[in-house]
Amino acid sequence: MALFCARPCMKRLSLASKAFGSRFAFSGLSSSRISDTRTSNEACICNKAFTIVYTAAELSSDSEAIKSTSKRLPQMQYQGNGNNGMMQGEEIYMQQEEEWEREGLLDPAWEKQQRKTFTAWCNSHLRKAGTQIDNIEEDFQNGLKLMLLLEVLSGEQLPKPDRGKMRFHKIANVNKALDFIASKGVRLVSIGAEEIVDGNVKMTLGMIWTIILRFAIQDISVDEMTAKDGLLLWCQRKTAPYKNVNVQNFHTNWKDGLAFCALIHRHRPDLLDYSKLSKANPLANLNLAFDIAEKYLDIPRMLDAEEIVATDRPDERSIITYVSSYYHYFAHAREAESAANRVSKALAGRQGNDDLENEYDRLASDLLGWIQRTTPWLENRVTDNTLPGARKKLDEFRTYRTQHKPPRVGQKGQLETAFNTLQTKLRLNNRPPYMPKEGRMVSDIANAWKNLDNAERGFEDWLLSEMMRLERLDRLAQKFKRKADIHEEWSKGKDELLSRNDYRNATLSEVKALKRKHGAFESDLAVHQERVEQLAAIAEELNKLGYHDSPAINSRCQRICSSWDRLGVLTTQRRQGIDEVEKILERVDTLHLDFAKRVTPFNNWLDGAREDLVDMFIVHSIEATQGLINDHEQFKSTLIEADKEYRLLVGIFQEVQRFAQQHNIPGALENPYSSSSAQEITNKWNEVRQLVPRRDQALQQEMMRQQQNERIRRTFAEKANVVGPWIEKQLDIVSSIGMGVHKSLEEALKKLIACRTAVEAFRPHIDELEQYRQAEQEAIILENKYTKYSMETLRVGWEQLLTSINRNINEVENQILTRDSKGITSEQLNEFRLSFNHFDKNRSGRLTPEEFKACLLSLGHNVRNDKQGESQFLKIMSSVDPNMSGYVKFDSFLDYLTRQAAGTDSADSLIESFRVLAQDRPFITPEDLRRELPPDQAEYCIRKMQPYRLPGAPPNALDYASFAGTLYQF
């Protein structure tokens, strides 16, 4: 405290002498005597002591009170003398405040104002502890609420109070409070525990004012001014723009209420309209300010508007106390606003990341679901064993390749981009990496996609092979049916014929004829043996190949074989019967016999020729077709000899006709040795001659079809031989851009976007190739010797190109994001890229731990080779490779280097912001969050925060510290 000179003290002693007469002279001391025997500093302290004596005398006319005060005077003088060294530094504000209008202690109106203001001020703090005071001089007498008030103000624990009701218990408690105040560097001159216990209102008000100075005003600092002057300067600055407000003191300048209203409007213009206020309505202005402060600012009504208006000079201490509440509230509001902004910024990032995480989870679930539904379909290499069913499956696969899969390729790239962008943002904001749900990692999706590609690989070839197999089965089934029809037509009625006993009643000639006829039949039967064996072989092949209608084929084949066996038995029986009759009957008809001998092989040849000429053929090349044409030409070369044989047979028949006409033997026309007639042979020969040109035409059409297939192959190959190298070249270009060093990342991004535009413009070529491939499929073309590129290879290359471009664009965008957020220059980034590429020998886009360590050394990082350096390097590896994959990617490498040069926000800063919003409590309530944060962020915190479980917390308390830990890498 500043030392007072003796003159003011003498003035007050003189006033006291006039007021109290002889009651003042009890001490036997005078100010001049003290001045003679003490130093100037000590004299001033003694003068203050006399002032306190006067104050005590003013409080009571009781001589005992005066004696009590006089007895304490020497002790006070000693304390003042002993504490002389404390009047330095942070106690100066107490010296200044002690000089503020000391005459106020004599004004009853001021005392009344102080009593009300100080009581309200104390209650504004005591309510935090769930209590209050009603009478300021009585409720502090036992010291309990006084100690509680100090604990609330300081946030510290005072010694345990005495719980007794005796006077010495009360004094002890008050002394504990006063000792605590003194421990904070506050001088309690003239204030003793006895006065507080005795209910001395002047001493109690003085003590409360000292507490207010220490805990409410001391910390106010504006432009290095402290306490009263600092608070006054703050008020002047805040109210300077307002009309009719000129704050020069803490008494008269506040009477009209406009200064209070100006302070409120400056910080909360939404609460009142200053332009409507008038200096002529001080009472209304004061009540408006007090009501608004109490209702919206949580500042209790410490002043009475009527008293302020009625008092010429309102109590300065009361005004200061009340105004300091404005200062602290708005200071806390600013702090809370800043804290809320910090929290809001952190939450906005977290919510944005949540949106990205949800989008990733949605895309991953959708893509994985589609893959899991599609892969079993591709792995199912089973058809319904019918050609229409196989064609339907090929159409479904074609729809899958052209309509269903391409969008999923884009979705896969979008998924990787979203994941990389999310991880980059999390790293840049020092957040823990995002770990997708079980089974939805990028690696899981890559594995599922790989399984899909594996299932798809060969599916198309298998399906085409299956169609060829089914087509062959259909052809074989048709061949079986045709041969079976011929055989069944031939064998029709043979059972009945062989079962006749006509030879027993026949003549010799007839018997010989029957014998020869039967011999011819046996020859014919032997020839048909081959056809039956062919039928059985075809049926067996159909069974082996899994023909869908095998049971019907087997049943018919069994019937034919059974019929054949029965014919064999009947043939043997008939021969034996004829042989028995032959011994008796002899007659030979040479002519008929010769005809029969010749007609049978020729007839068989005709049957075989007819069958071959209508036989179906399956070829897949021009060469195979040409082979069939050559075979057909060779067959046509035999027609000359066949024509000679035909003319010979016709000549024999004509000779028989002439013999029958000549000898008038109609029965001679019937050939007993053969069932074939000349007309039948003629019909078959004519049919063969008609089938030959038809066969020529069919073979020529097949040759044209194969030539068309050859053109399709060449067309596809020509296009594929252009598209394939173009894709390979683009892959090399994208790889060189991704691994190269550019003047700027924007340049690399521009080149990559240009590549993407070029690739998208090239897509019609891929679509055109798909059409050519479709033409190949429709023609069932399996191989193409004119190109090394298959459609499947080109599809994979195209998808790799799209994925590579999108991945590189995403990496460059993330590098730009990293560069801009970390303040890295393009030169630094190029230096990092050059160093990384130098050690990335195989251009894999990643470094081994040894390569990473060498790269760090090349950039000037000190990584020692001793045990401590190895431990440090392992710690670095854990940060750049948290998944322990065994390698370091460029984005992790870049993120590590940028972290060395720039700091980021942290969990501690977020916890501190929440602490401000929670008003220094270790927990926060939903009401606090809804009051300080935007609605969506408040509800987000309420959903995510865990309950605060420690004792003393309300039921709805939330743990903001653990919540902050989940947003950052603890």
C-alpha cells in the first residue's frame, strides 16, 4: 500500500476529536508524538492505526469497545512495522485502493449500499456451494461461510474448521480465513478476528472489500494498469462510442444508468436497444441494466436503482464491485466463445470425417455385397446342359461385363480415393487413423475384387467351350436319330419275314431263290451290323458327354440292339430251315442271282452316300472346311464308276424284262434273290445325284461363314493391336507422372487430369472392341492367331489404367492438401520426392525400413547407429507404418517430414477448450453443450461422450477428456 502522509491522518484525528471529545484521547498518543519517535513510514502506519481507532469508536459509543480497540493498537503498530517490506510488487494495488475515498466509511448511505452490494456479491459465489448469507455481519461471525467463500473463490481447500459454537471456536475459524487471505499476499491492516466475530459491520465490510480486491479486481489489467485504473480504462474504452456516456469515475458517472446499458449493449447488442434510452430516465435505465444483467448475464442485482439516483455520490466500492462482475462475465464470455470456436472447429472436422467414414462404409458394404453376390455366380461352372440355357448364360455374362461391372470399377476407385483422402485428413489433424469395420478394409475389398477377377477369368472361355460341347451333343443326338430312323425303317417287318415257313411249300427254284434271298439278307444284315455298332457308339458318347436326354437315347438304343439280336436268332433259324429244303429243290436263276449280287453292295453304297451327303458337319476354320470340300470332290470322282454300275444293273433288269416278255413269263420279273428293284435303285441314284450339288452348296456356304469368321478375327486383331499398345503406353505415362518430379504438384495434377480426359475420350475404342468380341462370341470363335491381346487382357489393362489414374490423382491431391496445410514449398516437396524416388529402386512407390532410413539420412535427419538411435528409428517406423506392413509409402513419408516442421492441434488444447465451456469443472453437462455449441455439434457430443462417473458429479455429467482422447492420438 502507498504510505499516507501525516497531514490527512491529523485531519481525521481532528475530526474525530470534535465528534467524540474525550473518548478519542484514551490512547494517550498523538500523531505528532508518533511522528517524532518513528520513521516517516512508521508514522504513516501509526496514523492509519489512529484512523482505525476512530473507525472503531464510530461504530459504538460503548467505552468497552473503545478500550478493546485501544488494546489492539500496539499490536497493529507492530504488524504494520513488521510488514513494511511487503509494500512492493503485486501488493501495490492494495495501497492504491486504500486511498480511494476513505471518507466513504463515514457515510451511512454508502454503508447501506456496500452492505447490499457486498452481500449480493458474496451470494453470487456462495450459491456455487449451495448456500447464501442474509446478514453480512452476522452470517460470517462463526467463520464457516467465510471459509467456504474463500474456498469457492480460490478453488483451494482451507484447513478443517472448528465445529464448536464457543467464541474461541469462531475466532479460530475467522483466523484461519484471515491467515489464508494473508497467505495470498494481502495485508489485513486493522482487521482482526474478534471484530468479525463480534459482528463489527465496518470491519466486516472492510474485510469483504479486501477479499473483493484480491479475488475480483487484482487480476484486472488493461494496458499494464491494474485494479481500479485498469477497470476504469476498460469501461472508458467500451463505452467511448456511446452518446451521453463519459466514464471518468466510479460514482457520479454511473447515476443515469447509461454507462451500464452501454457496457451491456457493447457486448450483447441483442439484449437492448441503446438508441431508445434517454439520459432523462436514470431510474428506468438502471433498472433495465440491472434486470438484463440478472436475467441474461447471471449477474445478481447488487445495487438499488432508487438509492443510486437519490444519492449525490453513490458508493464507489459498490459500483466497482458490480462493474467488476461485468468485466469478469464478458471476459469469461470471450474465453468461452473462443473455446467454443476451438471445439466447434475440432468437431466440424470430426463430423466431416464421420461423414467420410459413413460414406466409405456405405460404399464398401454396397461393393462387397455386390462382389459376394456376383462371385458365386461366376464360380458356378454348371449349365442346365442345354444349348439355349448356355446361350442365356452367355448373354447374362455379356450384360455383366458391359453394364454391371464397369460402374463397380469406378466405385472401387471412388472407394480407394475416399479412404486415402480420409486418412490424409486424419493425419493432418493429428487424429487416429480410421479403421473400417471387420471385413471392410481396403485390403479386404482388394482381396474380394481379386477373387472376383479369378472367378471371372476363364468363365467366358468355359462357357463358349460348353456351348461347343452342347452343340456337338445336339449334332450327335440328331445323327443318332437319323441313323436310328434308317435302321428302324430297314428292320421294319423283318421279324415277320424271317418267321415265315413259306420255303416248306415252295418249289426247288423257289427254295433256291429263298436261300439266295436269305443269303443276300444275311449280307445285308452284316452291313447293318456296322450301323448298329455306330448307334451304340454314339449313344455311349452321348452318355459320357452328359447329354440331357440320355435316358431316351439309351432306351431307343436298347430297343434297336434287342431287335438286332432277335433278327440274328431268326436269321439263323431260317437258314437252317432253307438248308434242309435246299437238298430237295434246285433251280438257279443266274440272271436274278447276278443282279442280286450286284445290287446289294450298290444299294448299300447308295445308302451310305445318301447318309454322308446329308451328314451334318462342325468345323471352326477355313482349313477344316477346305478338307471337307476336298473329301467331297474325291467322292464326286467316284460317281463315274457308280454310274457304270448303275447302268449295268439297269441293263440286267431290262434284259430280264425282255426275257419275260419274250417267253411270256410274268413271274420272271420278280427277283427271288433280292428285295431291291430297279426302280428303287433308280430312285436312290437320282436322290444321290440331287444331293451332290446340295452338298456343294452347303460346303460353299460353310466356307463363306469361315471366311467371315476370319474377317471378324482380323478386324478384332487390328483394333486390339492398336488398343493394347495404347493402354500400355498410357500406363507408362501415368507411372512416370506419379514417380516423376515436377515444377509443382498442380502441374502433375494437370497432366494426370489430361491423361484421364484422354482415356475417357478413348473409351469408344474399347466399346468398339466389345462389339467385335460380341461378334466373335456369336460366331463361337475361340482363338485368334492374329493378335496376342484377348478381350479379357484388354479389359484388365483398361481397368488398371483407370484405377492408376484415379489413384495418382488422389495421391497428388492429398499431397497438395498436405503441402497447403503444413506450409511446405514446392521446392521442399520436390526435394522430398527426389530423395524418395532415388531410394525407391524398383519404382514400387514404397521404401523398406533400410531404404527409409537411408532416405532420412540423405535429407539431413540425424539417425544414429547406436542402440539409442535404433530405438528412436523404431519409434519413427511405428508412426509411419502403424499397420506394421514392413514398408513406408510416400504419403506417410511426407506426413512424417511435415510433422517435423509444423505443429498441429492436440487433445490437450481441445480438453482445455471444453474445460472453459464447463466453467473449470472436470465434466460438462448437455445444457452446457447446447448453450455454447451449434445444435448439431452439441447433439453430436452428447451422443459420443461417455458419462462422467466420479463422485459428486450430477447424473447427466459427461466426460469430455476421454472424448477428446478419441479424436486425437493419445
